[in-house]
Amino acid sequence: MGSSSSSLNNVPDGQQLMQETGFSAAHLLRLYERFKFLDKDNRGHLRSEDFEAVPELSENPIGDRIVGAFFLPGQETVDFSSFVRVLAHFRPTEKNRTRAGAQPEPANSRNRKLKFAFRLYDRDRDGKISRTELLQVLREMLGMQVTEEQLQSIADRAIQEADLDKDDAISFDEFRKSLEKVNIDHKMSIRFLE
Amino acid sequence: MFWRRAAHGRVGFRRSLPELGLLLLATLVLLEGSVLPLGAASSPETGITPGAGVSHGHADKNHSETKHKKPFPVLGLNYDSVKTPFEISLWVLLASLMKLGFHLLPRVSSIVPESCLLIVVGLLVGGGIKLIREEVPPVLDTKLFFYCLLPPIILDAGYFLPIRPFMENLGTILMFAVVGTLWNAFFVGGFLFAVCQIPHASLSHIGLLPCLLFGSIISAVDPVAVLAVFEEIHINELLHILVFGESLLNDAVTVVLYHLFEEFSEAGTVTVLDGFLGVISFLVVALGGVLVGAFYGFVAALTSRFTYHIRVIEPLFVFVYSYMAYLSAEVFHLSGIMALIACGAVMRPYVEANISHKSHTTIKYFLKMWSSVSETLIFIFLGVATVEGPHQWNWVFVTATVILCLVSRVIGVVGLTFVINKFRMVNLTTKDQFIIAYGGLRGAIAFSLGFLLDIEHFKDMREIFLTAIITVVFFTVFVQGMTIKPLVELLAVKKKQEAKRSINEEIHTQFLDHLLTGIEDICGHYGHHHWKDKLNRFNKKYVKGFLIAGERSKEPQLIAFYHKLEMKQAIQLVESGGGSKLPSAMPSTVSMQNIQPKNQPPPPKPTERALPQLTKGREEEIRKILRSNLQRTRQRLHSYNRHTLVADPDEEGFQDIILKKQKMMELDRKIKEMANYLSVPSHPKDSPTMSRARLASGRNTDFIPAQQQKGNKKSPDPQAYNIKLPAGGVPTIQVDLASPQSPDSVNLLDEIGKAEQKEDSGLMMKPPESNGPEKAGEKDGWRDQQKLTRCLSDPGPGAEDDEDEPFLP
């Protein structure tokens, strides 16, 4: 405890981040190491090029979306706290946590996880996943292997299934409803970040 | 109860024939006076009236003896040559009739699980035989069991194994299977040895090693029993896969322990080296079995790639390769069950992509049929073998065994869960633990293994062991099997989700998979998703291209899933059509790949592709353009008939597009109506064709064809796609129907007939018996559900879900 807290001092806003995100000191330290590793030029913040340097990410169909999620709108750099705050969404949900009503919803609650995923779809941040946005996602995921018509059909069907208020787009509530059977806590958690 | 069941089980007019045949056979048995399992065949009859059966037999005996004296045998008896197949058939028939009978008595089968009833039947049959002949044939022959009865059940389980939950919980399953079984074996064996030391129990001749051997036999959870019982209680997927997976994977442990202790019992002593070798042996047995199975699975997949010319024998490849995998594993003393599971699981995604739809159905049905009959036979034979013995009842031993089994199972599950929960993301609750512990049923495998014990070596002990095994099996199957259902209800354990996966879930799940993989990469953490992603990539790049024929190999999983959904819907709609001429239509996007695999690969085909080309996006554009020209945005061009219209050379391309789109829209709408949507594809009618329609139909002077008038009354909303989901929640599909004939012909009929319409769209495709669209819709919806289940050839409760499982995890 003693040693980790002393090295925790090297982590900017260490204590505050720990409280906010619920990461343990050890985890936070590990994430800081990783942050420094990614930050090759040692600037103290990450740019998109640093993210793209991760090899597997380039193979990921939605890689650029994920990278984009780290950057707050308008910003071009990611400092450590933003880095950690985004990753906090992927902590496994704690089952028996009781929190006072005044506390903000923890980052790794089911709702926040879903919101994070929703924002990845909804790039223009208008609160809805429009058909074009869905098509984009499908195109990225399915790539060159399918024809445009098939993509359109799938997008249509998806929207028809989920769209309850008939606005031809999927709002966050509809999104959440369509995933109610999926165990989001399980699907959006990385054990590493416990 | 048995008599009533037998009576129910047979259709009236058939009652005489089997009875007559059975009487004749009873005659022959008495004539020959040899030991035959045939007696069982006569027992249903004799079960009813033992005395009468015997007397009848005597009467017939005389009769047949007189027959023998005739110079020229007009009617001869040659039972010997058909004896074995005949008996086998009679047993199978008995089993099937029993199954039939149970379902005719729903009340009984809701209280008592089928397995219990079958064992009771077996007991009665065995009792009947014993009454007649004093000796019951050894029906539960070990060879018969392990080579004929067990493989179909295991193959059925392995082929339809839900891969995703299995892999996700693999660690937990392995822990339970390996560590749990080991714990059970040693605990039971050790404590039994202690019990045997009790001075007055007359068990002191049983040494430690035989006790451990017994422990290893009795500790394995039995897949057959688990399947039989769990199938009826419909618990949630997680628990089902945990208990079931455990029952499958513990075979390796059982095999190793059994052989180990059997060898050591003969040797008498155990050294550390032996223990070490035992561990190695376990790894070899387990991994070897899986490798053998995977090898055969790949070969089967490869073979299926080339079967497009001879579709009829496709199922055969699946069965034979799997059976060979099983037998090959048995040759090397590897775990045959694991080989079978591995073979089925490995082969399935590729084979399913290659074979025709009918072959798929055939495989499914055959597997379910064989496994069903096998299971029934196993339980009946268990009953018969119980009557047969050999038994030696020892109160102390038996009670100790039962109690120890229960206790060790509970302790094992609780202890293991405590450890496992530290590594699991979704913890196992106490309720889960209880079900897992309570669901640890023993069954016929344990009995067969006991039977397999060498009579020489285990002289005095074998009978005691067998009796104890039977008692435990009976206890678990009867007591635990019967009470688990009410307990599940009582504890409000989560039940199986009946709903199928939607395309949204599929899309989002894949998206989340990619998301997590990306996050893991950013964190530099090589976790679960990372490796799964790598495996999928490898699979896609190398394996699929090799094992899957033609274009299917490049088809992404999402597309495959989507096509499956569409296919199902199309079949459903076609079945529920209600008199329309649509049955000829097939969804073009699906037909290419699934129905006519011989056809050219999907994308380049121009004619069929032209239809789906005009999807909603493009339609939107066109609609916008045309809206500026036209007031009405909704139109149905029913009477459009190419031959009567003058082609406008100016709008060649555009016209084609529009025409085809119209057709698509019409047919689309028809389907929607039938499936009870109120769909308003506000397809903005283009002026040129509209005018042509007017010209052609000559019906109205107004600018709108008749249908549109009526149509417009209801929903003047020109807004785009209002797809209202029906009550059943069945989403629309874009079905491109190949034949343009049907809509036209039907259209004309409808146009003439209809005066008042209640639907938004003009065309009425109502089934004749409906009073109104709502009612028709409801009925349709309900019928749809029925037809959906029927036409999707659902052979069993759990099978349907497997279909929806995407091919690859």
C-alpha cells in the first residue's frame, strides 16, 4: 500500500481518478504505464497518431471510431484523465454496490456502458442513430464482402425492428430496448480492468 | 397405469396384430426353451395377463406342433434367421410406443419425468420376462450400450451444442468436470472405505482401491440422464450448459480414473509414478479425444464441400464421420464422448454452410430421432437390468453410497463455485449452485461401467457395487428428477428465454465484440476478445475458404444470420399465405445461396439483382424527386401490364427502374398484408407510369387508379415508410419475388371485387375466411406462429434455439 501510493503520486490526479472511476491504485498505475507507453514522444497527452500506432487497432473495422471516442469533442489530444475515464466504462459492474442518490452514476453502470456504445454509433451526436449512420457502421464491419443492397436490406430490417416511434432512426431508448436481452455487463467488461 | 398406457399407445385396429405375433413368438420361446430377450416382446401382453399368456402359448404350441407334421410346409416357421433383427425391432417398437403413450397422457408426464416412467416400464417388462422364464436376458450389454445406444445421444448433443455459451463458460465447465469429478471420486471412495471398515457391515473384504474404483464409477454426472431431465424443465441457458457441459466433459476423467483404478486393483499397490502417469494419461485421453474428433470434423467439412451433386447422401457423411471419430477414439482408449462432441461441434459451421436445406433438416431429424429412441431404450433397459440383477443388497453400503454421493456433490459444487466466482464476470448465485448440485444425476453410464467390471477380480464386490449403483441411479433419476421441476418453480430460477435473436442484437453484439477487442488492444491486454478475434480472423482467412464451397465462404456471419432470418420469414409467409399465389416466390437474396446452391454466385446476376437494387435509400431519392411533380405519393399500380402499355423511349432506364420497383413494392406490400402489417410504402408514383396506368385500365377519369382512391381514404399520410410492426413483432422483410405473374393476376381479381377496403393499401390479399384485416391479421399472426414452428421443422423444444445460433462464435 505504501509503495503503490507513493508511485500513485506520479499519476496526475491519481486519487481523484481513483475515486471517480473506481479503479484500484494498482490498476491505475498499470493504465498509467500503458499511457506512457503509448505516448511515445512523452508529451503527457496522446494524439490520434499515437493510437494508430497500436498495430491491431488498424485491423479493427471500427478502430477509428474507438479512437475517436477517447477525444472529447473539439479536442485533439487525450490526457490521462480522459483516457482513464473512457476506460472506466469497461470495468465489470459491481453487483451489490449501493450508492446514495446524489452520487453520479458510476461509469461502468449498464446505462453508461450503453450510452458509450450508442455514442460510437451516433457520431453526429444528435441523439439518434440514423439510417445512414447505421449503414456506415455496417459498411465498416462487413466491408467489401457484401453488396450495397444487402447492406441496405440489413439496415432497413434493423431499423424496422428497433424503431418503435417510427422516426426512421434509433434513439437511445430504442437502442437500449433492443439490447435488453443481452448481458451488457458481461459483453462490455474487460476483466483486466477490475 | 401401464395397461392403460399400452392401450393408449396402440391404435385400435392394430391391436390384434402385434398381440398375435407376440403369442407366436412366445410359443417359439417355449418351444426352443432357450434364453432369449424375446420374452420381453411378449411381455406387454403377458404383463397384462401373465397366466393367460402362458396358456395361450401352450395352446399355440400344440397347434404349431401339428403344423410341423404336415408333409409340405405350406406355412413354415423360421424364426431363427430373423431372430436378432426381429427382437431388436420389437424393442425399438416398444420404446417408440411407450414414448407415444406418454404423450397421450399429459398429466402423468407433467408430474413424472419421462425417464422415470421409462424405467418403470423397463421394470415391468423385466418383471414380466422373469415371471415367464425365470431368467432375464442381459439386455444392457456393455457393447450394445457403448457402441449403439450412447453415440447417437452424444452426437445429437455435440452437433447442436451452443458453442458460444459453451466457450464462454468453458473454464467453469472444466473446473466442474475435472476437479469436481475427482473430488467426488476420492471423497466417495475414501469414505466408503472407511465405512467398509465398520466391523459388522460384512464389507471388510472391499479394499481401498476397489472402493476408489467404485467412487470413480459413481461420481460421474451422466449426460443421458441430465439431458432427459433438463430438457423438460427449461432452465436458463447458463445453468443448462454448465451441468450439461460438465456431464459431457467428465467422461475423460471417468475413463482415466476407471482404467487407472482397475489396473491398480489388480496390481494391488499404487506408486507416485502411477499417479503421475495417471495425470499424463488424463491429458492424453482428453486432448487426444478432442483432436481425433476435430480431425474427423474437418474431414467431414471438407467432404461436404464437394457434395453439391449428390445431395441425398450428405447426412450420411455427417453421421458416419462422427461415428468413426467415436470408434477411432475408443480404439486408442481415448475419450470417445469428447471425440464425438469435438467432431460435431467442429464440423457443424462448415457443413451447414455447404449442405442443402433439406439435408440440414434430414440431419436434424435423424439425430433427434436416434437420440430419442436411444434414450428411451436406455432407460427401459435400465429397468430390465435392474430386475435381472445380479444383486446383493447391503444396507450399510447402499445407504452410505447414496448419502455420500449427495454430500460430496454439494460440497464439491459449493467449494468450486467459491473458487470459480473469483474468476468469473457473472457470478454464480446460491440458487445456481443449488441447481447445479441438484442436477448432478447419475445414469446408465455408471451402470454400464459397473457391469464392465471383471467378474473374476471383483468376485464378491461386483454385486454389491451394482446394487449400489442402481440404487443411486434410481434415487437421482426418480427423486431428483421428479422434484427438480417444482423446485425450479419454487426457487424462481430463471427460465430459458424463448425469444429469438433479432438482427439488432446480432449487429450490436458484433459491434461490441469489435469494440472490446479494440479497447483490449489499446490497453495492451491480450484478453479473451483478442484471442477470439484472432481465431475468427484465422478462420475467415484460411479455414473457411478451404472448407466451404463456393461463394459461401466469403459470406460474413452477419449476412448469413440475416439470410437465415429472411429465409425463415419467407417460409413462414409462404406457408401462411392464405391462398395467394405467392408460394412460387422466393426471396432472391436468399435463394441464391440457400436454395439453389448450384446457381451462379449472387452478386453478378443482373436480372435478379436489379430488383433489390432499388432499396429504400434510392427510393427515398426518387420519391423526393417525384414528389415535386406529383401530389399523390402513394399509389399502387395494380393493373400495370407491360404488354398493354406503350413504352416511352425517353425514359428507358428510368422506366425500368420504376417498373421493377413497383413490382417489388407491390409484392412487398402483399406479403406485408398477409403477415398483418399495415404498411404504407408511400411509393411516389411517377407520372409517366401513372398515366399509362390510367390509359391501360381506363377505369377512372380521375387521375388515380381505383385502388389508390380507396387507399387514400385511410392513410393520406404521404410520409415515407410507415411500417407498423404487428402484434407478433414480426418485422417486414424485403422479399423479392421472382415471378411477376402473380401480382398482376391477383390484382385484377381484387380490383374487380372490392368495394370497400379497410386497409391502407389498395390490394387485398385477404384469405377468404377473414372478416376484417384485423381479425385476419390476428388469425394469421397466430397461424403464422403455428406454421412457423411447423414449417421450420422443429423437432423438439430446444432445437429451435440452436438454429438461431450464428455459425461461429
